[in-house]
Amino acid sequence: MQDKRYSQMSEYELKQEIATLTEKARKAEQLGMVNEYAVLERKVVMAKAYLLNPEDFKPGEVYEIEGDPGATFKIDYMNGIFAWGHRQGSKEEDALPISMLIRKG
């Protein structure tokens, strides 16, 4: 199914892709294939980002980071499905797919 870019897929196709990737990741984890698991997990995060509306994520707002308890991310600007900004306590600019951001509160 990877003939299409995620940006070209319908919502249904994205959900099918996420299900397929999640299953492959589960199998890779069971087999101890750490690198393969990590790659598949990143693909799931990217595919999920295309199911969200970037307009729902606003510069200046602070979000929690999925998979990093207690960490926060302040958005400086948006570029497609990526939020650019800074993690709490860091001066380094970083970009995260919007599917990794969780609204606080």
C-alpha cells in the first residue's frame, strides 16, 4: 500500500495503513527486532498525523508530548503536519508531528 504518500491517502486508507503498521510493529516487538519496531512506530505516528487538522494546533500553545511523560512542547509555528518549537527547558528548535502532541488540561 506504500505506493501512495500519506498526504495522498483517504482517511480510510490511512486507518488501514495504521492497522497494518501496528500489526507489523507488534510482530517485530515480539521477535525482538528493536530497530524494525522503532521504524514502524515512527511510520504509525506520521500516518496518524495526517488524520488530524493542523489548524487545531496553535503557535504559542503548550502541549504534552506523547510517550514522554511530563515533557511539554511550545509551538512557535506550523509547517504542514509538523509543529516547530521548543521542548520545555531546551533552546534547541525541534519539529514534532502533530500526532505526538497532547492538549494540556
